[in-house]
Amino acid sequence: MASGDGPFKARDDILPGLRMVWSGKHCIFCMHRPGAPALILAVLHERMDIVARLTARLR
């Protein structure tokens, strides 16, 4: 994940460059950074209102 490789889903609707991947019951959001490891922004449980929680953190 840190290398930026994998089955990510682009979530540019929330923030340009944002990527999302599911791991079990958790949703991991990260930003791709060329030449550097991915920046993990949030790890949220599927029962949370994921989009609302992430949007609040990015404000």
C-alpha cells in the first residue's frame, strides 16, 4: 500500500488524488506521493458514515 501499488479506487470527488482501498471491514484512504510512500489519511470502519467523517477531517 505504501508503494502506491494495488487495487485502489480513485476518490477525486472528495479530494483530488485521494485513493481508497478496503481491508476487511475497514476503509483506508491515502494520497499518492510520487517518489515517496503513500500518505495514509484515515482508516475508518465500515459502520461509520465514511464520506462524512473523511470530509470533516479534511476541512
